[in-house]
Amino acid sequence: MATFFQSVRQGFTRSNTKSNQNLRSQHNGTQSPNQQHAPPMPPLPSSPSLSSTFSQEGAYQEQEPKKFLNEKYVKCSVKGNFLTLAAQPKNVELGEWLAHQVVEMNRLLTAMILVIQEVDMNTGAPLCNEVSCPTMSAGRLTYTWLENGRPAKIPAPSYIVRVQRWIVGKIHDEKTFPTVPPPNIANTAYASGDTDATPTSASTPIPAGPNSLNQSLTSLAGLQDEWIGKSSGFPQHYHQDVKSIVKQMFRCYAHLYHNHWDNPFWHINRHLELNSCFVHFITVAMYYDLLPKKDMEPLQGLIDIFTAQGVVPKEAVQQHVS
């Protein structure tokens, strides 16, 4: 039986996403912005860079009031409860659902990144370029890329492209995001929490994946013999992979808000769309506890406003413990 994630990726999210196909071709060996070969895709738990620097010591502090923090602009183009987009369906295993969410969040983020990659007709350069964004910054925070094992400041457009290629490389890596279920699962009917599923005579019954969001995902992932996605064929490091991908996605959103909310999103009236994509992203990240609160500091003010408005569901806030 094909898995949920397999059917989704062969449908509208993975194989048919033009931007993902372009990034995948770059991943397969075409020239990158700053070097002839694509940057290496290190195995997790290492990510493109887990380091960051502040211009001054202490907690994150905003330089000046940002327009995107003005409550009259903190609105979304999408109406309704974002929890309906984030909550795990009853008959879909948790690992499969997180994989679907990663692909969908990457699709939405890529659409927003394409906005800042448009060429400014006045300058002939992309809106996000090495002159306007010499570092991958978010307010006073600067994200660095690991080069030869050492953190290095690189221009934001280069950082973002490397992150995109790294994420797409992970999604298309069958060892990390398998689309073909293991042999002992392929012919077995199963669903998360479905104890009535009847396996074939040639197969061995398998435990249903975790289906209770009241149980800590971190504790489930830390069990020696059980991990999120095991029943669907995902590797033991899968949950950590997802967390690292979400961390890098957040950094891209942080740069978009701090450096490009006014230009171009506000100027071309796409700020509501940006807000909607971000709310979906942060709802998933909080609901499944995929992003530590410390990493959310550059956009915590915005998240607090969305939470107070009820746009970020209270269930996501309650589930976010790390």
C-alpha cells in the first residue's frame, strides 16, 4: 500500500513543484551563486548552520519599531482556523503527516522567497542582493553558514539559496524522506491508532504510530526502540531532521520580515499573503514542538500579536513546550 506521503509527493507538492525542480537541478551539480559546485549537504544533526551571532551580548532586542509589528497590519489573506491545516488526520501516521507538512511549508516559503528574488527594474538587481543584504540578518541578529567547520557571514541571497537547495536535497533523499514503504509495511493495511486493521497472513502486525498529541513528541522520539515515523519507514534521525529544516525555514522568514516587509511585500500588497504563510508555518512548528522558543526571538513580537488575536491557535501555544 502506498503511503500517505508517497501519494502526496507524487501529486501536487513534490514532483510537480516547478521551483523545487529548479532547486533540485541545482542540487545535482549546476553552479551556485558563489562557487562552482553546490555546497555539501552534511548529514544531520548538523544543519547548514546552527550558529548565529548578535551585534551585542544579551537577549535579542529590536533596533527600532518595525511596521510589521503594527497591529493594524498584522492580518492574513486566509481566514479561518489554521489548526485545521496543521492537525494530524486520524488515519495518517505522525511521521507521514510531518513529512507532508515539511513539503507544504517549503512550497509556501519558496513562493515568498521568489518575491524577493524578482529583479528590480530600476537597478537591474534582485530585490534581495549582496549589496542590500550583505549578511543573513534579522534585526540585530546575524545568521552564519558553516564553511570548513567555521561560522562565516555570507550574503543573504547566497544563504537563502543554499538553504533552499539543502532542504530540497533532504526532501528528495530517499534515506531521509522515503516514498516507498518498507517490505513489511507495503502490503499491510494500517492507520495511526487503528487497532482494527487486519494484516495479511504473510505480514507481521505492526504497532500503530503515535496518535496522541497530548503526549510529548520529544519523549516519543527519544525512545530507544521507537521513534516518530518508524512504522512508515522513516529513519531514527528523522525527527531531528525535521527540526533542523524548520529552524532554517524560520531564519528565512525572519530575514523576509526584518529586511523585506516594506519592500517589496508592503509595496506590492503581498504582506497579507506573507502573514498567512508564516502563520501556517509557525502553527505547525509550535503545535508539534519543532522549534525552540529561543530560536523564535527575532519574530516573537509578531507571534505574540497573532497569538493574542487568536490567529495562532491556542492549541499550538499549549503544545509548544521546548
